[in-house]
Amino acid sequence: MLTRKKGRAALFLTLILLAALALSACAAKPETAEQAAPQSASDPLPSWNEGSTKDRILKFVADVTDAAGASYVPPADRIAVFDNDGTLWTEKPVPVQAAFAVARVAQMAPDHPEWQTTQPYQAILEKDLEMLQSLGLEGVEELVLGTHAGMTEEEFESIAGSFLATARHPRFDVLYTETVYQPMLELLAFLRANGFRTFIVSGGGVEFMRVFSEEVYGIPRENVIGSSLQYEFQTTPDGGVLIRQPELVSFDNEAMKPASIQLHIGRRPIVAVGNSDGDLEMLQYARAGQRPFLALLLHHDDAEREYDYLTGAEEVMAAAAQSQWLVVSMQRDFATLFPYEAGD
Amino acid sequence: MLTRKKGRAALFLTLILLAALALSACAAKPETAEQAAPQSASDPLPSWNEGSTKDRILKFVADVTDAAGASYVPPADRIAVFDNDGTLWTEKPVPVQAAFAVARVAQMAPDHPEWQTTQPYQAILEKDLEMLQSLGLEGVEELVLGTHAGMTEEEFESIAGSFLATARHPRFDVLYTETVYQPMLELLAFLRANGFRTFIVSGGGVEFMRVFSEEVYGIPRENVIGSSLQYEFQTTPDGGVLIRQPELVSFDNEAMKPASIQLHIGRRPIVAVGNSDGDLEMLQYARAGQRPFLALLLHHDDAEREYDYLTGAEEVMAAAAQSQWLVVSMQRDFATLFPYEAGD
């Protein structure tokens, strides 16, 4: 089971990389902005359409915050965890960090003449999709480690910040940080207004997400949990720095997600939000707690406004159908998708 | 350097274990309660004696919270990290978790007949100090892993909670959680009242500390960083559980402390508080940030009220003398030591 999933993960990562490369030079026209959803002072979730999904979210929060009710959960236990790619922002055509890695290769190539003859860099520089495909998971790992390590944390954040401040989504032609989902921003704020602490638990790199988590999601850096590299502490004349090592310590996906939740939070979440099989174990872990529990699964079924896909979410959707997990239909439940459409 | 420190760490751990064993059956008479420090509504640190140490703490907090001043630090960056053993609570005659491990051996022995002939358990059960000493670091590791793993997180917390609810400090004859330092509790609360987020960064086990961190320190579970074991996720009929594995993932000491701060917090602290060489790298890391920075080192120089020792703190004290790090003298600066003496 684990092996099968790992094999599939390798395939996905390779396909993602291929797509990132293919798309690295193109940008489609921006879509026409949608009609902004009507804003209401009394509605904490104005970008969610009325219906059973929204009702269930509102009822859950009302129940767990009603001190006189049977479902009351004290504030200390109000933990909400969110996956990032595909849950809080668009992960198509490729996860943003894959686009970043490909961009980094081009940027770093002048200082790495050996990359002209070293894989997977050579394939990326030559846009050799066939060769890249043949490199598999090891090639992807090498790429991430080669482009994300060998510098201080501060240097990495500066580089990632520059990318996020300039690179544009190939279809929507906006900054990647503008492809976050307005309904999810509202849900995050609504939960926090009701005493929840909100966390990201993602397979993405922890430092990559921290570059924008506070400003965009209102999630402080210490509440961002993700994949991480080994750090090496080096003393300096004025103290010390951490150098990012080309060694993956944690790939925060699948069964690693509940382990990371335990390591970083130490409580089972009562709200867990995801969109793919990588979130299955996180939802299972949260479900087995002693508290009321709300699981949300975002189903990307909106090709017109975003994307329509189920690949990589088959298992978690099957589990949702057998449980009380709430499948959120982007087409049906999201009145507005992106903040720039909401007219803020 | 690293090897030397590791060798010394092994020696310390062994000595700690020996002391824990020797003390596991004895309890001295309680000390006479001290005169409680005068409480003042306007003094946020009533258990700190007046003087330059207290003045410097108060001035630092006033400076970084003065929005018009040159030393202003926005709330997002107000991170304070505290070591635990010997900084927030008494670590003599042995760290509390060592006493817990020894107690666990006696408790678990009936279910482990093989321990009668397996080291280090046999030595502990037979109180064979000489044999125990010869086992070194590997014996200590085996002991911790053997007594702390093989159960769910919930089970471990229940066991640790029972120990902390009943076991008493051999000298002070109070619960171990009553040997926390009242001045440090006040400092934690004072920092939080000024917009700081407070964290523990300790070599102690993260789940062991979480059992009491919220109630005793006001530090939420997610702000506790410590040594951790490998977790294995197992699905269950109603979801899933994490089983603690006998494998150490992180010994959160020395150079691991800055790495853990980066992994869990993602910001350099502007307040760092410690008491031993295990805190040196944490202080160095915090010092090299771009913000104003306050380092406190607790010097245990009070044999009458607590303990007087410098062993294991030689390097960090030498570094403090060369820097602007503030050495807190327990004898001079602490008006009251323990909460039960403060008359609350």
C-alpha cells in the first residue's frame, strides 16, 4: 500500500515537473473577472453560496462555540488544519513550488556550468521533456534539493519572495498569491473569530509558504507546517546562521501529516480541510479524536472558472463517501473564487 | 568540538541517571517556606528583586514596545524562547524526566521479565550504580526509548500525567510542577502581556512537557518544542492513531535548538532564556538577528534555597561574559523562588 502510493507519488511529481517546464514560458490571457458575490455585514462567509455546505459549516462552528451545548469545545482545543496546494490556492497546472524550482534552474544556471551536462538540470535547460520524464522521483528530489539548499534561511526567503512578487499564473495572469480562494480566506477568518487557531499542514516547503502565509492567509509563520530540509548551524562573528542542506528531513504528506500535527501542535484538529489523497491520513487522524469534528474536502469540478480534476483524490473521495466528510463543490459552493474578483 | 561536547553529554546523561536512581527512593524534609515577596499591582515582576537585572528586563520590553522608539519591534516579531530544565523549573538533583524514566522501569518491570537480565533495566532494578555507569549514553538512550515508546500519544500523556500528579521532589517534598520558578512565570506573563509569543525550546521530551505546559506556564502545546520520537500512523476502525516508536528523531539540544526554532517558529527570537551549554547555540542564533535582543542566563548560585552549580554551563557563561548577555543570579535577583512560597 505504502509502496504503491509512493510509486504513484513519484509519477505525479514527475508529471508535475514536466508540466511546470512546458508552462514555464507561456502565459495565457487573463480571464474576465467574475461578478463579485454580494457582501453582507452579517454573513461571515459571503463568498460561499447558500446551501447545505455553508449551513453545515455555520452550524458546526455555532455548536462547538455554544458553551451550554453538548458539542461545546473549549478554545484550547479549537484547532483547524488546512492543506495548502489545491485547498487554499490553485495547484494547477502545476504546484507553485514546482514552477519556482524550474525558474530557479534557469536563474542559477550561469553559476552552474556543470548543469549543462548534469541531469535533471540539463533536461530542464534544454526543455527535454522525454529525458525529464525518464528521471523519475530521484530527478525531482535532486531538482528540489539542488535549487532550494546551500544558502541561509534568509537568502532562501528573499529568493522565494522575489519569485512570488513577480511570477504570474499562466492562465489567470495574476501573481500566484492572487490565486488563493476567497471562500477559504473567509473560512480561515471566520474560524479565528470563533477562537480557533488555524494551521497549514502541507507537502509544500515550510519556508516557501511562510513567505506569504501571514500576509495572505493571516496564518503566522509558526503555524505553518510543511516539508523541510536539514539545517546546519554555523557560528558567525555576530552569532550564527542556519544553512539549508540538500537533504530532505520530512516530506509532509500522507502518513507524515498526522505525525507532523502531533510534533508541531500536539492536539487532534477538530477542523481539517484538504483536497487530495495526501490529506487522507490527516483526516483519519482528526476523525478519531474525542471531539466533534468537521472534515472538508474541496472538489475541483469547475473547469470554467478554475480546473476540473479528480486524479490524485480518488481514495480520499471514497473515504469521504463512507464518512461524514463534507465534499465542497467549487462549482456549486464557491460564489467567488479569487480575491481580485471580490472587488476588494 | 562536536565530539567533545557529545562525549560530555553522554557523561552528563549517565551521571544524571545514576543520581535519579540513587534518589528514587528517598525524600528529604520540606524546606521552610520563604517570606513571600511583596506584591504590587504596578510591578509586573514582583518576585524579582530590584536592581540592574530587573531594570534591564523592564527597559528592554519598554523599548521594543514603544512604537515611536528606535528599538521598536512589531508584535509579529516578538518571539521569546525559554529552555525548560534549570530555566523554568528545578533540574536538580536530576531532570524530572530522568526520575520519570526510572520510575517507569519499576512500574513496567512486571510486564517485562526479560528486564531482569537486560541492561540497563537490570542495573536499575537492582540499583547497581556501578553497572549503570558503565553503560554510558547507549544505556540512557535505551532506557528512554524503552520506557517512552510502544504506545499511543494519548497513553503516554496519561502515564506522564499520573507521574507528575503524584511524584514529589526529593528535597522540597512538593510536586515537581511546583518547583517552577515564580520569577520566570512572571516574566512569561509579562512578555505575553506585551505582545510576545512565548515558546519552550528544550532537550526534554515534547510530550512530557506538554502535559503541564499550558496549566503551569501558560504556554500552549503548539508552542512547546522538544526532543521527539518517531511516530507511526496506524489506521483504526474509527480513524487512526500515532504509535510512539523507539527511535529518537530529534535530541533538541545544542545546535539542534536553532534548527528546531527555524522548523517550528520560523523567526529568530528577540528574547532567549537558558541556563546551560545546551542553550549556547540558541543564544548565538538569536543574537545574530536584525532586531534588538535580550539574552538571559540563569545562574544557579543559591545552595540555601535551591542549588549552586556551574557544571555544564561553563561555555555559555564564558560567552555571556564576552557579549551583552544578562546573567541572572538566583541568589541576588530572585526574591521568591517557587509559587507555593509566594502565598498564592
